[in-house]
Amino acid sequence: MLNEEIEALPVTLRRERMLDVIAERQFVRVADLADEFGISDVTVRGDLSALELSHGVRRVRGGAIAPSATARSEQSFEEALGEHAEEKAAIGARAAQLVTSGMSVLLDVGTTTTAVARALVARTDLEQVTVITNGLTVALELEAALGRIQVVLTGGTLRRLQHSLVDPMAGVLLERLRADLAVLGCNGVDVAHGITNLNLPEADVKRRMVAAAGRAVVVADGSKLGQVHLGRYAGLEDVGLLVTGRSAPAGQLAALRRAGLEVVQAP
């Protein structure tokens, strides 16, 4: 249907069709809905507010996610972006200090690793750094430092919620690499169960990153400590360092350190 035809739809019908699009895609951006329905961003936001009240659509930064997605454990990138934002920025800055000029870095997908990418861009002292990532948001953050930082995308199948690239193809590249450092996000860090992730395809890519790096570093805000999820991608013995934040529970920190994991709290 042409945009002008969609624009002429009655409000109720337009919102019903918009709800169908959100349900199909799970996450949609305001700008995408505006283009698709031939309406303004302001009108889209009004429609989403109405759908939030009537059908449980979840408003997130820049868009919305489907009611079914809100019931799932996995958040969209946009939904997670605002949570523990200051803590993630501090973690990102601390993790970025581990990188030196000439180093090759595997940088995982996620909001905390995106904070690492942002901190790397701010490191104007860095030269000839190569970053390999499966995160589109990470790559876009690093674009500002092209010339100082070479950015390589793994390729693979795109996942909508996290804007991540997974198998097939992602693993093919990682199996051919030996990087100096891997910086990885997660959904859980636990003494007994190791480092875990909600999504199995992403957990598999993380596992390959650990295997392809000389040293693996996990970045996780305090809410992840003590959590266990389905996709285990590393044991504590596979990780050289955990960089966490001020909200990390003291008991969890002590238990992880007793288990032999080096832990740094970003200020």
C-alpha cells in the first residue's frame, strides 16, 4: 500500500496495522513506523502511547517492543540502554584502559560493551587498534575513530533485539583469528555456574570469542552478579578479569574473588 493510502486510514485501523507490525518484528523504531505509514514521528509517538494503554505495547528509547517481548526475559538493546547507564559508562571507561596501541580486540554485543566502544573512541592516544565485533551498535560507535581504530564486523545473521550478528558466518571468522583481548558482556556471573547469557546463538558467539583471544574480560554491571541463565559460555577459570560497577553486591564480589576470579570495580 502506498504511503498516501496508509496516511488516509482511520486512526483505529492504522493503529491496528501498526500493532501487527510491532507483533511481527518484536522491536520497531519510531522512524521506521513513520516511513512505513507515511506519518510524522509525533503522530507515531501518539499512536504508540495509545497502543501502550490499550494493548500493552512497551515504549522504549527510540521505538517500541511487542507485548509478547515484554514477557520474555531478554530485553531489547534500547530497553537495556537506560538501565545502570552511569555504571555502564564507568565500566566501559575502566575496560577501555586495558587496550593499548597495536592491540587486536574482540568486542562483544551489548549496552555495556557499547560503553566500552564509546570509551575507546575517547582514547585519542590509541593508534593501530583493530576491533572485531558482532555488534552493529558497537561498530557504529567506533566509526568516529576510524583511522586510529580499524573496525571489522564478523558477519552473520542479524538478530533484531540486540542488533547482533550470529551464526552462520560469525563463527567462521572467529575460528580463523587469534586476538589479544576479548571484552564480553553477559546476563549472569555466578561462582558455581560461570558466565551465562540468555540467548543461545549469542552465547555460542561469545564462547568462540573466548577461545579466539589471549585474554578474556567480562564487563557486567552489579545486577548481573549472582544471576544464572540458560547459555553458559565460560567458566570463571576461562576469564582473566571481571570489570563491574558500584552496585555489585559485596557478598558476590567476595565469593567470586575466593573462587580465584580477578575482579575490578569501576568507580
